Amino acid sequence: MDWSERLQQIDRRWIYLFIIVMVSIAILRPLGLPVRITDTTRMLYDHIESLPPGSVVWLGMEYSTGSIAELNPQIIAVVHHIFKKDLKLIVSGMWQDGPMIAQGLIEPLAEKYGKEYGVDWVNLGFRAGGTPYIRLMTEDIMEATAGVDHFSKPLKDYPLMQQVPRLTKEYVDFIIVADTGTPGSPEWLAYVSDPQGIPMGVCIIQMSVPGMMPYVQAGQYVGLVPGLRGAAEYEILVGETGPAVTGTDTSSMAAILVTLFIILGNIGYVMSVRRKEQE
């Protein structure tokens, strides 16, 4: 068997081994492969960047554990930016898992930036009710949440919630919604953002991008972070490379290796055809 035939019949175990090795290298020592910043990610970043210190950002955590691979890195990157800018953060969720996920992500970042719970950020926790719940918050947050947070502690004891009695433009400067379904960002747009005139951006999984782009093009969303790739872009913008950049490195390395093996197989095929023609 000559080399052209060997190229066409590379043992798949060697392919798997090469992919495992290269992906492991990318995980242990991220390569920092170039990532082009998309316009929608930069738009969301620029809007948060434009907010003056002390502004209140509301984060709607409308997703479950099934989407953490794409959305968690986005939330980490965005919260890095929020705390770096010295903004206030309020978290809520109409999905049961959302506020619980947020707590695990935000607590370490709050500690890193010296942010105090109740003063700089608050987690209102999960509340059932869907759109009636978020509509009620525009009238009275205490009533909508039964006056307690994620830990069932009184909201009236927190200085931040004393400053923000209602989810209105008077008290909240920006809304970010991370979602994978209903209720999600369209409901936030229809019942809070548009009626109250509060600018809004979204963090979504990659497959939801086509359905969300018309809202961005119409100016109803000020920006959009698309999937794991968007999370990597945001990490680069905020200067906090993390799991998203690592994830894009690993997927890029795997794609490069697979493409290389396809090219080698085709080179072997072409050379073997030419050899047979010469014979």
C-alpha cells in the first residue's frame, strides 16, 4: 500500500487521538485564536459602557439548566462588565432554575469586585405567574415578590430595593434578558420594556438568533449576544477571557483538525487516481 492509499485509509483512532490531544491543549492553555466581534455584541457592550456609575441594570434569568453551556458564559461576561462599571444589579426569573443559576454565577464575581448583597445587587428569586408577575413589578415590586428575595429575606431591609420600588424607567436604566423560550424576552419587551420606555438587550442561544434579529433591526433591542461565540466576543471586549474563549478555541481546533484530515484524504484520492491513469 503506497502513501496515497494510506492517506485515504487513516485509522479513525488516530483521528480521535489527535482531536483529544489538541482539544486538551486548548482547554489547559487557551490559544486565544482570533474572534471577530459581531455588531450586535458590540452594541450591547457599548450601551452598558455608556451607563453612568450607579445606574440600575435588571437581569431577567429566563432559562433552565439545559442551556447553561451557552448562556452561563454570557452572564458571567456581562456581570463582569456591570460590576466593573460600578452599576447596580437586580436579578429576577420567571423560570424556576434561572435565579438559582444566577446566584451561583454572580456570588463569586460580587466577592471579586467587593460588591455587597442588598446594596450593590439583589436576587429576587423565582416567581410563578409569567407576564402578570412582571407587569405587577412595574407597579409595586414588594407586592409582586411578596416582599422577599431569593432567600425569603425581607426586601425592605436592602438599601437597593428601597431605591427601586417599581420596575419603571424612573428607577431602572437597562434590562437584559437571557432566555431560551416562553416566557422570555418577547414578553419582557411587550409588557415592560416598550410600555415603560426602558432600553433592553438580550442574551440568547445560537439557534434563536434568526428569530431575534428583527427586534434588533427595528431598534427594540439595543444589542444581542449570540450563543457561546457571542460570549467569547463579550469576554474579549470586557477584558475577562474565560470559559467562552476556551470553548471557541476547542471547537476551532477540532474543526481545523477535521478539515485537515479531509484535505489529506482528498490529496490521497487525487494522487491515487493519477497513479492509476499513468499505469
